[in-house]
Amino acid sequence: MGGRGGSSSAITKERMLEDLNALMREQGRLGPEQQIQKAYEQLQSQSKYNIPWVGLAELRNQLSGLTRERQDQALMGLLRQGLIRLIPEENQKTITPADRAAAIVLKDGEPKHLIAFSSKLNVGY
């Protein structure tokens, strides 16, 4: 990560998230946004494939301490800040009932099944 090929805004957003994580650690707990980031990082690091995308169904399973409503609020907050991207699963044949249930529907009306933190995305995504 860092300065290679990344934009200054991506570095600034990453720095803001790091500062927020440090503050939350000082307070002795992680907020919903940080819980999402931690769960995402764990799932992404366990992936067999070297891709940044993680299924929302798997992510939500890691967030059982948060209500669905609180998860959605936190995801929308991260999205508004430009810290995450949410996309639909391209191969609709692979979507399971759990994937459908976990999807989040944005204003465009299309269910989003996958999440990636912007700092993990390569240029061109």
C-alpha cells in the first residue's frame, strides 16, 4: 500500500481510517465501521484468490454482534466516505439464497453482493 500508484485522496482516506481505528482502540472498542473493516480484512486474507472482493454474505456472518440495520448504516457510511465499493455478483448463476439475503440495494435498485475497501483496489477497477 502507500504511495505507489495511489492517488493522494486514497492515501488521505486510508490515513483517516487508520486514525479512526487508533482512536477506537484507545476507547477500548471497535465501532461498526471498524468491525466491518476487520472482518473484511480477515476474509480477504483467507481468500484462495488474490482479489479484493469479499461476499457480503460471508462478511455479515462475521458481524453477528451487529444488527442488520446497523450493518447497513455502517456500510452506507463507508460508501459515502468513499472507503468501500459495493458491486453486484456478475455471474448471477452463482448467487445463493444467502447471497440474495445479504445483498444491499442502493438507489440504482440493483442488489450488491460484493464489497472491497477502496485502498485494496488496483487502478482500473
